[in-house]
Amino acid sequence: MEKLKELLARDDVRGVIRTVSGEIIEFHHPGVKDLFDLVAKRPIALKGAFVADRVIGRGAALLLALGKVGEVFAQVISSPAVQVLNDAEITVDYNTLVPSIINRDGTDMCPVEKLTMNISDPEEAFIKIKEFLTTNNIIES
């Protein structure tokens, strides 16, 4: 995990995953796009993986739970995200715990955090996040 935290310190890296086979996967986009793409296209890469991320909200936590990751570190994490990870029996460590993740404008709650606030099923969250990312032209359908 220390190696992942070092990689996370780079300006261009938003998140890092080390798969159980030792492969390092870096995320460079803000939000959940890269994590969503990995869950959608290579879910096996997440199973048992170590994850370090700058910001983890409830939506990302539900995707991590769906992927059955082994351990998570976040520089900033929301209380609802910690609850999701604890419920999924995923080890979690963090630097800063916040009540919720705020949107990029700083004017409201993160839209994905808000979208998943009342969702407890990771598969349902995946569908809702896909709809959100597609509607907002963040991913192609």
C-alpha cells in the first residue's frame, strides 16, 4: 500500500490499483469514470486488489464493493463510503473523513454521492452510475 500511496502523490494520478497479480493500474480522470470503466470491462482486476485514491465517496465505495477489492486507502473519504466498505468487510484506511463529498464547484454534494445515497446494492449502484455517466456524456453507452 505504501507504493500505491507514493504513486498517488503524483499530480497526474487520481487513483491507483495493485491487482493480486501485481499489475499496477493508474486512474487519471476525476470522479468515478476510470473505476466504473474497470468494473465494467475488467472486474476480475479488482477482486482482492489494493486501492489508493484521492477521494472516495459512496458511489465509488459501492463500485469497490461490487469489485470485491481487498483493501482501500483514501486521502479523503466520506462517512457513507466508509460505511459501505465496512459493510462489505473491506479494510479501509484514510487521512481525512468528511460527512459527504462536495461537487467540483463546491456548491453541493457530489452528484454521484447524492445519486447513491439511498442505494445499498452495489449492482443497483452500478446501473445508476452508468446511467449518470452516459447521460452526462462521460462515457459512451
